[in-house]
Amino acid sequence: MNRAISILPGNPISDPQFSYFTEQELKSARSFHQSLPQYRETPLVSLPHLAQKLGVGGVYVKDESHRFGLNAFKGLGASYAIARLLAERLGLDKPDYKALMEANVERNGKDIVFVTATDGNHGKSVAWAASIFGCRARVFMPKGSKESRVQAIRSINNTPVEVTQMNYDDTVRLAADWAKQNGQFLVQDTGTAEYYQIPRDITLGYTTMAAEALKQMRGQYKAEKPTHVFLQAGVGSMAGGVLAFLVQQFRPSPPCVTIMEPDTVACIYESAQAGTGKPVAVGGISETIMAGLNCGEPNPLIWPVLRDYASFFASCPDWVTEQGMRMLAHPQNGDPAVISGESGAVGVGLLQQLCHSPQLYDTKRRMGLDESSQILLFSTEGDTDPQGYRQIVGE
Ligand SMILES: Cc1ncc(COP(=O)(O)O)c(C=O)c1O
């Protein structure tokens, strides 16, 4: 028997003054990305037949498998954080690719090593971002990491990768200790009261993806605003950053945002359920095919945004994302196909269940999902584990 999906309503507050990022910060991240020679907007795919089948107004999927040739969205965060750090060291007033190159970043950066812990995508992004500026990276991965993901990181600039015997959160602590002991730079997507600038820059980098999606919805599909957005979370930096951006863009009436996690490691769901206002950790070594979401401790820096502004929290078994992967790989009636990996497709799987499962009918009603809904989803990775992908969706 399939395990059930659990959905918890949030209690989003309405704050007409809400501002997590300054306009200046948002602009800085966006113009840095646009300055990169590898920068292209990733496609926003419309799935009209799926929308019709589900009885909603529109379904739009941002396909991040095309981001910087990395097969996932994470390069947006790592590249911005690394560029900001290098710009500061070189005395530049803003991170800009051309300005960094003109300031001889490659010569000045050749002894710099960026260290991180990762489930895969973030580490690959750090290795890539380090390499474009002539720096190096060192990456730590948790127990159980897939060999294909390890190799994908090693193949960038011969980056050393160590697979630990620990879970993700302990691997993060190990990477932080390593960086401190070896005088190297930690580039982590989760933070503490003492380590906040880099995780904030990473979170900020992710807003470019949301800004592109809104522009594409309006420009390509004449859809003024998403009414519902589904965001998957590991430590919650992506979901929190995008949520903060959406609330700022659409205050006082932001879209209904649902945060989704694997049910075996649903630390944000658990934190919301605990109701103490504080983030809760889920310990141990957890199993899920959603490797990018296999994180047991919410990023405490972004957690308050998730707590205060998310409308729903969903805890999803693996079969939900498997269903989403298949639906996106084999679309119906001429909708375009999207190659969406395990951590990318959970939103489509959940949407399908919300629209068709009698057990979720009340939740669907509470969410206000109906024929006028314009739904935005982020397929945050492609087939980052190609063998696993083929086993799930077929050849
Ligand atoms: C493909 C993918 N989607 C979503 C996420 C979640 O991002 P975060 O850890 O910021 O919540 C990750 C994290 O690694 C990821 O790799």
C-alpha cells in the first residue's frame, strides 16, 4: 500500500510592508547572472492539456535542467555567492563577470579553495562556479550518495569529492570544520547566526529563477500572476527565497504557496507542525529518492519566511515524485515533455493527486484550486541520476 500524502495548512500573515530582500540586492543578483557568458533564461513550459485534465486554468513548469549546462537550478546560488566574495576581495563595487575578469580574478584566485557539503547539485555548482573564476573546490557528500552524482562533480576541474559515513546535516558540519582548519572558504546553502552572508547570497541567487518565470508567464502566456506556486524544499533556501520574492512582488495578495518535502525527512513540515515558531531537526540517515531534498535541518535564516508566509506544508512519499516524473516525461495530447528528476517533479505529482484524489478533496478546496487557477511549478533538476531516471520513466 502506498504511504499517504500529508498536508498541513499554514497561517500566512499579511504584511503590506514585507521586505526580505532589498530592490538593490535583487537587481545585483539578476545583473550578475546576466553578465555571465553562459547565461540564458531557462524555458517556462506551458502544459495546457494537463491543465484541462486536472480542471485548472494553466500549468507552467520552469525547466531548470537547462541552467548553465548543469542540469539543475543550483548554479544560480553558488555563482552569485562566489562572485560576490571574489568581487569584495578584489575591491570591486559589484559582482560582474567582465569586471571580475578585467581585475584578473583568475590569477588572483588560483590559490582559493571553496568548500561545501552537498547532496549533488549544489556541490556541482560550487565546483563549476569556482572553475569559471580560476579557483578550486572541495566537496563532501553524505552516505549513500549516488556514484553518478559523485562523478558529475569530479568531472568538473578534477574536483576532490569525499563521500562521508554521515547524513547531510553532519556532513555540512564536517565541511565547515574542514574549511576552518584549512583556511578555505565555506560556500554552504544553509547558515547560522555567525555564518549568514554566503547562505543569504545563495538564496538571493535563486530569485533570478522566479523573476524569469514571472516575466515569461506574462510575456509568453499572458498570465498576469500565478495563483498557486508549489516549491520543494531540502534546507528550504530555494523555497524560502522564492517565497520571499513572490510575497514582495505581489503584496498584499501573494499566491498560495505550498512547500513540499519527502515524507521521510520533512523537517519544515515538522517545524510548522510543532508550532513553537522554532525550526525542528529530523535526525538519522533518511531514505528518499529525492536526494536534493534529503536534508533534516531547515536553514534557520530562511525558516521564519517559510513559517510566516507559506500557505501549506506537504509531506510527500517517493511515489508522488515518481508519478510527476512520468507525467512530465510522457505528456498527453501534444503537451511538451520535460525531463524532470526526482527532486524536480514532486510538484506535478502532488498537483495531480490534489486534483484527482478523493482523500485530498477538502485540501484542494481550501487551497482554492479551480478552473481559474494559474499554477507555477519549478522542475529544479533534470535526470541528475540518469540510471534511476530511466528506471522510473522507462526508456
Ligand atoms: C534539484 C533540487 N531541488 C530542490 C532543492 C532544494 O533546495 P534547498 O536545499 O535550498 O531547499 C535541491 C537542493 O539541493 C535540489 O538539488
